[in-house]
Amino acid sequence: MANLDGKTVFITGGSRGIGLAIAVRAAQDGANVVIAAKTAEPNEKLPGTIYTAAAEIERAGAARGAQALPLVCDIRDEEAVRAAVDAAVERFGGIDILVNNASAISLTGTLATPMKRVDLMFSINVRGTFLCSQACLPHLRKSAAAGRDPHILTLSPPLNLDPKWFRPHFADTIAKYGMSMCVLGMAEEFRPDGIGVNALWPRTIIATAALAMLPGLASQLDMTRKPETLADAAHVVLTSDPRTMTGQFLIDEEVLGRTGVSDFDRYAVVPGTPLLPDLFID
């Protein structure tokens, strides 16, 4: 089975949750991981910093010599993003994989969504995804030329234009879909370069500390799955041939099912409990 040994993975927002789970899984193969996120100081509401994440990643990859580089980076800041990419290349010699994991959320209606929140979602979700991809692409092209099978993987949903996904939280939906449109466009633009560009989304709600802060969801975490379901699905995508695996909107359960996984109870927070479907999934 293909693995990520010796590759360099640049992950945004990877100090906890899904991003950290993907980073740990990559490190277990021997990948070097760059954690580009804002959290440098502990927060009582959201445990974990880029430094605790780096330590966990290196522990996970110790047997394979994996290294982690924690970088304080607000992906809304162009100079900070380009400096982080430069630091990653200086440390590890290049970048083979970009995981666009960072995003902001606000499940509120139009009149209940302040413009400050709208600006935050668009600057992180859409602009941040575009910027990080743009900054990494010259290095991904070099990776492709060296035969290292580069990928961009964005944690965003399939493009579903059913009005039911717009009515309750319009601004959040179009911000998330902006990430997905980056996938759609960049997959075609960089297909000739041999760079795989795909989206990955969970079939069910995933238990994270950030999710637990959303009104109404904290009491339903028993009906969710662990981030490892996305980490394992991401691993399948990132070890695939980017010349054939590109431009796809993938669902974690379907990706894992194609590899022979049939028992998903191991990913459940409480095995056997009915699960909450994620947004944008019919």
C-alpha cells in the first residue's frame, strides 16, 4: 500500500480536531507535517495549540522519523501565509501536499449574521483557501515534476444547490461552497501539471471541541463520529494517483468503503448509537 513516507504536508488549522487527526495519520507514515494555525497560547474553551499538536504529531511518527513544524499563521494574512510556506520549504525542501482544513462557521440566518461574521467566513474559507493554494502551488508543481504525486485536499462539501441548504444559513453555505469552487476550478486548471485537487466531507457530524461550542450540538456529541474517519479517508486520497484522482467531491464513508471498510462503529463516539448526518448530505 502506498504511504506518505518522506513527504511534506502543509495543513491549515491543524492544532486540534480534524486537521490534527489528518496530521497524525500522515506522520504515522513518516511524513513531515507543517501546522499553520493561529493558536499559540492555550485556550480554556478550545484545548490544544500548534506546539501541543506538533508534539503529538512527532510522537505518532517517531518510529518513522517524522518531524513537525509549528507555525503561527493567520490564513487571512497574505504575508503570514507566504512566510509560512517559505519556512516550510526552507525546513523540509518542498511541499508535496496541502490540506485546506481551516474554516469558520455560523449557522445563522441572514438577519442574524453580523457582517463581521460574514467577513470572517469569507476571508478564512474562500480567500484563505485560495491564498494557501496559490502560495503552495509553485512547490506542488515542483513536486509533480519530481514524480512525488502532489495533492491539494480541501475539507469542503459537495456542491448541492438544493435551496434547503441555503435557507437556514445562507452566508455559511456560500462561504463553504466557495471552498468547493476552489476545488472545482483548480482541479481543472492544474490537471495538466499532475496535481490532484479534491474535496473531502464527512457523512456524519464529527466530534470536535469547536463543534461542542455550537448551540444545541454539545448535547448530541454521542451521535457523532471521531475525526479519525476523515483522517483515514484523507490518507486514502493523499496516497492515490493525482493524475486520476482529481476534481472529485468525496465522502469519507464512501472513500473508506471502496477500500473494504465495512465496520464504521470503530469511528463512532458511542458505537451503536444513531448518527447525525452532516450538512449538505442528502
